[in-house]
Amino acid sequence: MLKMTDVKKVFRTDLVETHALKDFNLQVGEGDFVAVTGPSGSGKTTFLNIAGLLETFDGGTYELDGQDVSNLNDKHRSQLRNEKIGFIFQGFNLIPDLNLFDNVDVPLRYRGFNSAERKKRIENSLEMVGLAQRMKHLPSQLSGGQQQRVAIARALAGEPRFLLADEPTGNLDTKMANSVMELLKTINDAGTTIIMVTHDADLAKQARRNIYVRDGQVSEL
Amino acid sequence: MNYTFELAYKNTFKQANLTALIVLTISLGIAACVITYALIYLMSADPLPTKSARVLHVQLDNWDPNKAAIEPNLPPEQVTWQDATNIVAAKQAKYQAASAITWGMVTPTDKNAAPFLGVMRATHGEFFPMFNVPFLYGQGWQNAEPNEAKYVTVLTKEVNERVFSGENSIGKTLPMLGKIFTVVGVLDDWHPSPKFYDMVYGAFSKPEDLYIPFQIKAELELPHGGITNCWETNLGDSYQGFLNSECTNFELWVEVDELTHFSDYEFYLNSYVQQQKQLGRFARPINNILLDINQWLSYKRVVSKDIYVFFSLALLFLFVCLFNAASLISTKFTASTHEVALRRALGANQQNIFLQSMIEAMILGVLGGVFGLIFSLFGLQGISYLYPNFSTFLTLDLTLISFAFGLSILSSLISALGPIWFLNRTPIAKHLT
């Protein structure tokens, strides 16, 4: 389902050339729950950004659902992102002046669903994260944990094949972090493939599979 | 597309202060351009659009054999009494009319209407149909044969209001110039701008109060208004001496049936001058000028070079405003970088973002146009206050309104192009943590 072969990513400035990923090889199967750990600057987030088509790469191949994404144009990359990938960020990244309903609506709008279909999906996904009653609230009226739940609802509303989570519990206390982790496990049990970058070894242990990234290369734990 | 428009609309008003500054910057530049362009556009407007190419101003070179009337070698702009009467009597065009400004006392019989010094236009009856002069009541008169002048008059709406309280005065009498005139027509509002048919008192001067037959001027020996140019030295003292002289004081206009008749009429004028040469006049080589209305307005430089200079300066000012607007738009777009990166991560492609930003710029342009027009109205009112003669034509018509909106939208799009280009190249991952 997700296959990276010898993927390279180099960040260049006038003075320095940083190899963020070096011959990065990884295969993630359908329904997997992969926790990615590693020290700061090891290339975890770069890997996740490339996997989520947020960044391009400089060498190697990357196949998503059997499709080589190396040479896709912006329109196709955006469409793949919208249809197949859901994102969860450490900082939630909700749009502050939109209520929960409209925040979850954003990816669905770009998908081109009609209004009835969007409404159904938004209500279902907010129901799943337990915030259906608060859909008219603004993000600022919610706690951090609740905001992350809204972000999860937004990621799930389009029923993506992959959920990419970058430190999803990084800004939450332990209780809320566990609650979010339980939610992710439920989502994974329902069939969605999850790749989660985390520093938290305890959380990583709860994933089905653990990989360790160091110096831009991956090793299985 | 609806969603893109909705986002653009919301974004426009998200940072209200910044939006207001951008709109103000664009609208000031637009107002400067609209005001100066309005002057050029309105001053050079075709005053008789249905037939301006067929209505021709006649100039004949009867001047001093040793010196041109206007250097380097141009004929006088007006004609003599004898040429005016001869050419009108020849009836070689569809319509022909000579005219001149004169004045005299008007003494209404109504006790409530005070006597006044009326400025009059002595002209042939075909003046009215040739220039499509609108009548409220009645009509003009037929071109009178020489020495068959009748004491008839056409009043402007304002004079009819003053003398007859605005009633239908056709057939009523009006004592003036020591005679009793019969009113045959009352004009509706008529303020041709520019006043192309006679610009001796300025291209935007007021039309005269009353119209009287051309021959009455000679019969009653009325004063010569406007500009009289003479090159002969021994005119004699009599009024008839002046009429027989080579002094020019009369505007001469003709209307030909079709454009193809232009050269026929030119041929006729040349023949006329040849004929006059045989009588000992027109010592200079044939140098007739026949210009249609718009050519005549260009010849008279109704729109002065100064106004074009002002327009160029206004464009320069707009250019400066665009630079400022671009900087403000850039600030506005920079503030939305995070949201754009997020939307891109959630599925928006570069085209979506480009379209949204362009629509946002267009909305700013429309707002700039609205406020630009409001500022322009103030500006034009100020000009009308300083130059009252301009007040009759200084208005914003559909063309000027379209010009304002077109220029404003174009300006805002140009200002926004750079910031949009940078916004669209926002690295998505960099702004999302």
C-alpha cells in the first residue's frame, strides 16, 4: 500500500547540504498501525511529509496504493492527498474563525461532495470523536484534547486510506493523550492505516508495528 | 467555484483595517485617473454623434495676399458677411447656416418681467435642423431669402421661463431691438458641450439667450459680437461698409447628405473661390478648409495639452498607489500563509488558491472602484465649482463608471499578482506543525 524505496531528501542552503533521508526504505501494509520514533532531526517528520505528499523528494521511488507519485503534478498530488490521506498535527491546525462543523467541512469541500453528503459525513465523524453536540462551537471554546479530536474528525471525514499523525499527543496531558490514542486504535481497528510519528515510547508501544528512524534511515524494532 | 468565492469574500473582510487601507490606496489612484480621464473624455465627446461626420465647418482664405490669417498658412476661422450669405443662398448642401453673436435690449410687455440685455445668435433657419436642436414648443424658421427677413425669434427655455413664465409662447410677441418679434419656437434644454458651433467665447461657454434670423442683423445694424478680424485698412464708416468688407465675424456650417458628398462640396467651394477671384477677391492661393465636427474640435484643441499632462501624472500617481497596494496585499496574504498551507494539506491545489486570491483581489478592485467613484464625484464637483461652465457636462456616465471599475480591478489584480505568486509557492510542510 505504501512503499518507499531508496528515497532521498536533501535540504540545501547556500552553505549547508543536509541529507534528511538517505536510501529510506519502508513498506506499510493495509490496516497497519506504524509508530515512527527516533531522535530529533532524524528525519521522522520529513518522512511523514513526503508520505503525505506535502513535500517532494530527490531520489528513489514512492508508491502510494500502487501508484508511483514521483512525477505527479500539483493537481494530482492534491487530489491524492485529499482522497487518500488524513492528517493529524501536533498543533491541531484548526482554522480559528470557523466552527467545528466548518473546520471538518474543509477537505470535503475540495472533494466536491454535495451539501447533504458533506453534512452526513461531518455529523458522523464528529459523532465518532464525541463532539457532535458542539459542532457550532469555535475551536477556542474547546480544550486541547477536544481540539485534537476535531482534527481527527476532520481527517476521518473523507474516509482516507491513510492517517498520518505527527506527534498527535505532543501538546496534550497524559489523560488526554491516552484518550486520543484510544481513539486512534479504534480507527485503526475499523481498517484505516495509521502512521504516527512520536517521541513517546509508551504510546509507540501501543502501535502494531514500531520503526526507528536515525540519520535519515529506517530500522525495524 | 462557489466555495472559492465564499472563501475569497470572507478573507477580504477578515483583516478589516488592512482591507480598508488597500481599498483607500487603490481608490485614491483611481479617483485621480477618473477625474482627469473624465475631463478628456467629456471634453472630446462627440456633440452630435448621429451625424458629426457630415456636418462641416467652412473656412475660406480671403486674407491679405502678403500675410496668412494664422501662421504658418491657415485661413481665418470665420467667414465674411458676403461669403456667408452667398454660400448659404447657393444651397449646395442639405443644410447651411451662418451665424454670429449679437445683443440688444429685450423689453417684455409683461410688467412682471424686467427688461434685460439679451445675448442673441443671428442665424439661418437651417441652424436648428442641422444641429438637431431640440424644441419644447414650435420650431425654427425657414432660411430667409436675402432682404426677406421676418421679425421672428426662438427663445431658450430659460428666457421663455423668464418672459412668459414657461408657458407655450408660440405666436406671442416680444418687443426687442426696437421691433416687435413673434415667438416661433422655444428650445428644450440644449447645452452642447463643447459648444462646437461657435467657440469664440470658449468651448464650454453658455449658449445665447435668443435666436433671430440672420438678415435681421444687417437690417437693424446690430453690433458684432464674438471676434471680428479684418486685414483691410479702409473699411469706411458705414455698417454696409463692414458687411461688404473682408472682415470675418461669421461661423459657417453646412451639412452634406452623405459622406460621399464631401468632395462635391469641396469642389463647389473651390469653384466659388475661383469665381470670387474673377471679381477681384481672394488674392491668396485656394486654401479652403472643410472640417467635420470632431476634426474641428481637434483643430481648435478643445482638450488642451495640459489635461493630457495631468492625466499622465494621474497615471503615475496610480502607479505609486499600486506599489503601496501591492505591499499591503502582500502583508494581508502573508498573514493567511498558515491557513493556505493547511488548506493545501487538506486537498486544495495551487489552482484553487490562485483563483481564491484572484477573486479576493477582484473584490478589492470593485471596492476600490466604488470608493474611487465617490472620490471622483467630489473631485468633479470641485472642478465644477471652480469652473462653472463645466458643470453642464461634468458627470459620470456609464463609460466613465465602467472605466473606473475596469481600471480599479485591473490595478488590484496587477498589485496582487506578485503576492499571489509567492503565496502559491508557500512550502506546505514548513507552516504546519
